Amino acid sequence: MACVVQKFGGTSVGNADRIKHVAERVVRTADEGRSVCVVVSAMGNATDELIELAARVSTRPHPRELDMLLTAGERIAMALLSMAIAELGREAISFTGSQAGILTDTAHGRARITEVRAHRVEEALQQGKIAIVAGFQGVSPEAHVTTLGRGGSDTTAVALAATLVAEACEIYTDVEGVYTADPRIVPLARKLNVLSHVEMLELSAAGARVLMVRAVEYARNYGIPIHVRSSFTDAPGTWVKKETETMEKAIISGIAHDSSEAKVTITGVPDRPGIAAQLFRTLATEGINVDMIVQNVASEGNTDISFTVPRGDLDSAEPVIDAVAKQIGARKVATDPDVAKISLVGAGMRTHPGVAAQMFETLAEAGINIEIISTSSIRISCVVRGDKIERAVRAVHDAFRLSEEFILEEVPSTSARDTG
Ligand code: ADP
Ligand code: ASP
Ligand code: MG
């Protein structure tokens, strides 16, 4: 029997009525004759509230206990949804991540899924039941409960879709799909019908939180098509799938922004081989994720290095950075939390020169200073002042006319060539 994984985000299960609405949708799919595995997030802002609660009793909550606490959010949602489905006359059974066989490494708060042993889920589906799995969580080899990082229910859903060989992974959320920019910031942003895993990977990595980056990574590795759509309407959403020859290739697929990073600048760094290696090796060993890096041209044997780290890691990173700066004989460390990053993503960038220049000109015309630039073959990112980010996103969206329909790249047509 065809199997589908349906994931419902926090807003979609935000209160009792919404849970009943989700139950109806799930039952409708099951009644069409498909096996349904449902993944749920915690209700509304439950995860944020639990984090705040932890902060009220502890300055540095123990990572194991914090994970134990946070996984409770998804447990509440899964049990309630199971009850609501039963009320509609269908059998359902809920599982925690651990019960569903989501095995992870030991990194509390950002665990990676290492294996999925979904026997209990498979058995439930074979018995005609609807299986409901708590998203965002798993279990480590030492049998400690772990969480997968913010937005992690998306990853649970894709991992289960791969294991169950589902025909698709449907991500139900509070917007109608993936847009050319966050529709809450750019009201004229356009919904995309389809985009490739690689384009979505860049958008997610650059901060478009509509899909968690690891979920997209997983989907790309296992070739899982993802359908991002609204839990409030039946409108088709956005398909994220393998790039094909005939897929429409927009020069630009969209803009992502990220206000969750902070900038660190180390000045007076001795300009000799091995210094950058020593600095970033130490940060990596301490588990600090460095994103953008820029090193200035050296003058008088010294240089400056700036980089960005997740703002949430700044407190734990600062003593490490201070220590390593001292070791390498740098002059000063300055941290700046008031930054944000804007990224322009598009596969067509590979073949269209001038995209970067146009982006920089647009920011300049809007009076927005660029502090760091980084690029990949299909992405350009700029760090700007945090309070300028929304203006930057709107200006760049406007300049590239992303509200208008696709500007298509020419795709060579085989049939034309054959008959040519
Ligand atoms: P859920 O709780 O359903 O997982 P999230 O809040 O994690 O929902 O993700 C959905 C949100 O992602 C939207 O409400 C929207 O504000 C934001 N978002 C950011 N970038 C985009 C984009 N390019 N397209 C659609 N939504 C986006
Ligand atoms: N509830 C978790 C969070 O808020 C996981 C998720 O929603 O995907 O990050
Ligand atoms: Mg999410």
C-alpha cells in the first residue's frame, strides 16, 4: 500500500480545534487507502515556553535535562492527535522518537540521526493503524533522550519517509509553500511551484526556516520529494525535489535572511602560516559552528579576521575565542550581536554574470553597508546591520523583480535537436 508521511508544525497543532482539524485531514488521507505516518511538532510556542521555564530555574541548564524537558512538547501533541483521530473512528497509536526507533548521536540539542529502526511504526501501519511520531527527538547510544535542533521535526519526517519508502513527505505549515522570500517580510513574495533539493538546501542553510536544513540534506541524499503546503487550505504548495533537465531554472529562486548570528572580529592577528588553522581548529573542537569568515589583507605583519557564529553560542564561544586569541598573539577580540545576513540563491547564477554586482548596488542605493560577503556557486550572502535586514530583503526582492513570474533559462530541447 502506498505510504505517505505528513508532518504538522507548531501552528498547525496550536490548539485543540487545530488538532481536530489535523485529525480530519489525516483520516481523509487514510480513507483514500494510503498508509499514513504522521509527525508532529509541539503545540504553538510550547518549545520556546519550555526553554524560558528552564532559564528560570537554571543559568546553564544541563543539556541532557533540557532535552528531556523539550521532548515533552511533542509528546503532548502526539497523544492529543492520536485521541482526536480515535474520536473520528480510526485507530491511531503514538510513539516517542525513541519508541519510533529514531537513533541519534550524543550531541544534546543538535543531535544527528544515525539510523532509523522503525519496526514498531511499520507494524502499526501494517495493522492499518495511523502511526503518530513525536518530531524533533531521538535516543542516543547511551539511551539518553536527544533533540535534533530547532525545526527538527522536519528532519524526523524526512528520515521516516526514507525508511518507510514513502511516496512523498508532506510538510504542513502556516504558509502555502516556499516563497521567493519570507512572506511575513515581503508581502509580495511569490510562491514557488517547484525547486531542487540543492536550491532549497542553500535557502535553508541561509536561514529560510520553512524547512530545516538537515531535513533537506536528508531528502537530497535519499531522493525524497518534499511537498511544503498549508495545513489550513487544500491548495498545492511547493515541491522540493531532485533537479531534472527539464525543471524550470530560475536565475534567482529566492532570498533568505538570518538574524540569529553574531559577528566576531579579532584584530592584530600575526600574519603567518598556521594561525587561521589554529584558531578555527580550536573553535571546531569546542563544537562552535563558524559560518562566514573574512580575513583582511595584512599590513605590517598583522591582519584582522572576522567571522560569524550562532548568537546563542556567543556566551560559550567568548572565553574560547579570548583564550585562543591570546595564544596566537592577537591584539583584541570584539563581538557584535547586532548583525543579520541576507542571501540571494539561484541555480541560474552559475551562468549569469552580474548578479552579485546588482545585489551590492541595490544595498548601496538603500544606504545599507555590507560588512562581510561570502558566495557559493549558487548563493551570495552579505552581513549587514541587524536593524536594516528587513529593508535589505525588500530592496533586493524588488530589484530582482522576484514577484514576477520565472525568468527562464533556455533548456536545450532534445526533440528540437533530433529533428533539427
Ligand atoms: P512550522 O512550525 O510549521 O515548522 P516554521 O515557523 O518553522 O513553521 O516555518 C514556517 C515559517 O517560515 C513561515 O511562517 C515563514 O514566516 C518562514 N519563512 C522564512 N522564509 C520563508 C520562505 N522563503 N518561504 C516560506 N516561508 C518562509
Ligand atoms: N518544536 C521544535 C521547535 O520548536 C521542533 C519543531 O517544531 O520542528 O523547534
Ligand atoms: Mg519548522
